[in-house]
Amino acid sequence: MRVYNPDNSRWQDFEIDTPQNPAGLVACPPFFDMHTHVRLNGQEDYESLQRAAIKGGYGAALIQPNTNPRLSTKTVLNRHIELAQNAVVDFYWTCSLFGELQPDNERVLCYSNDGIEYDTLDILNAFRSKEPHLVLDHSQLYEVDGIFYEGTEKDLSKRPLSSEAISIYRNVLLGLECGFERFHIQHVSTKLSLQTIDILRKYAKVSCEVTPHHLFFSMKDIKDTNFKINPPLGSEEDRKSLLMGVKKDIVDVLATDHAPHDEKASDFERAPYGTSGIEIAFSAFYTTLGDFEKTVEKMTISPRKILGLKTTFDFDNLTVIDPEAEFVVDSKNFVSKGKNCVFDGIKLKGKIVGVKLKGRWVYWDGEFLFDKKESFED
């Protein structure tokens, strides 16, 4: 089987013992999602999230802090660790920038403000009160309302296209003044934001990510509440700029922002933000970019390097892909509890066939092979 090693950017042929004939298949390290949401409380839990992640070719995921209750205290963290203790996927956690919990570089890798409303004073006080560490920044001016960006045809509240870039400037500069040096900008959505990040890299260590939906869709594609995502979809010019940003390595990471909801209201005002997509993310990225090597690199070693995790390639952990297979997304068949997918009905290329984690095959051709008796009950 042909294997792509992103550590040295090389393809090589190896004999790999697989559950079925591997003809036409290729392999790479399992993906690492730097932006994942778990819900609990009857919604997406660690069991369903694990299955969705494995089906999507992932071996590890970083959980965002806007759980209920938030990842703000040691007590809450310990509960999450307990719920995920039998997982074969490696789960790591962020902690709220506004709570008492701090990163430990083992299970809690960084701060995050994702999914938590804040204003300028809130973020300044958080920076003033915390020991400097990597911050994952959801850059938003919550002081300005708006479901979508200006230019969207929907007759709903709109925020300025510049609002994300303004927030990036504000948050990075305030953090710098308080001694923070490393910032990772989440789900970048506009051309101006990329230009802003490029300028700020003269003063701080700033990395960034894009999602599959911001690369594939623009505001002209919005048709139902599955397209209510945060940040909103930008213009076609923004989408093309994000694509170019990935190709030119201005964008460091391809992340899912997997935000599952068991159901979404049809009313845009009442529907929650977010799209479920961890199990089709690789296919969406690969279809959009058309570059297997770059897609894999930005889904494997790039997030690990930013988070300070080892990137050594080994044959105990593999994701096997059919790069030529095409399929139409049907979110009703998701193993995630979140059926809210912006890619529903879209034809994608590149299908995850198998996943090997910690020396054993856990998924092959639609079947989960790990012990189904393991419990992840919340």
C-alpha cells in the first residue's frame, strides 16, 4: 500500500496487513481535530463523538470549553476525563479563558474562548489574570449583533464583514500587552482576517485554521438553518482568499468546528449555530483543495506542532483512504448525534475506509471493530 508520511513529505510503499484487500487504497497518519465540540446532557457524548471521529479518520480531538457546565474548573475537567476514559480516540481539552482552570500541557493543552460571549473588558481582565499560554481565539465582536455578514441576501440581522478582523487585532494586541505570545485564530472566515493575521505575525506567534464549510461555501449558498454557522459564511471573494491562504500556507490548520445538534429549528432566529461534520471533513477538504498531501499535513502534523505534541509517524496508527471514491453526504446516516450538516446532499471525493489506532484496527468499510461493550455513559 502507498503510504504518505507528512513528517518527511514522502510517499512510500509498504506491506500492511489490513482486514480486506487494500487494492487502490492509500494510508496516512490519523487526523487530529483542533476544534471539536461535545455536548453531553443527552446530546453528542464521548461515545457518539468517538464513533463519528473514527468514521472521519481521526485519532485525536481537542474539545472546546463551551460545554454545560463549561470547562472552567478541575471538577468539570475530571468528569470529562472520566467519561472519555475508555476511548480509543485520544481526547484532549481546552479550558475556558474566563475560568479558574489552567493548561497543564498534558490533558489540558491551552486556553480557549470559543463559544463563550465576551466583551473587550472581559478579555482584557482574563489576560491580566492568567499565566501566559497558547490561546485559541474565537474572534468576534459580540457587542455588534448579526446572524450573517453584510452582503448576505437573507433579511436577518447582519454584522460587518470587518468585525472578525477587528476582534483579531483587539484580542492579540491586548494579549501581547499582558505577556501572552502565542495565539491560534479559530475558523477564519474573511479575506481581511487573513490580512490581519499576516500583519500580526510581525509581533506575535499567530497561527490560524479554516473549516471545510468556509472553504466550500459562501453567503450566496445559504438556504436553510444548517447554514447558520458562527462565524458566518463570507463572500465568494472571501472563500477564494481562504482557499489561496491554505495553498500558500498562510492558513496552518484544517479543523472541523464539529458543532453537533440533534435537531435544528427551521427558524433562523431560534436555530443554534453550528454544523456537524467530523465524519466527512477530510472528504470536504480534499474535494475543495484537490491536494492530498497538503490536506493531510494540515490535518495531522500541523495541529500537533502548534499544540506541542509529538508528530512521529508509526504503523500502529493509520487512516486508510480511497482517494478516488465519491459519495453523496446523507446526514441521516451519521453516527454522530448531530444530523445538522451543511454538506447534506453534496457529492464529495475521497472516502475513509479504515482506521487503525494503538495497534488495532478499529474501523473498516463502515464497521466499527473495537469492543462495543465499552461504556461511555454520561
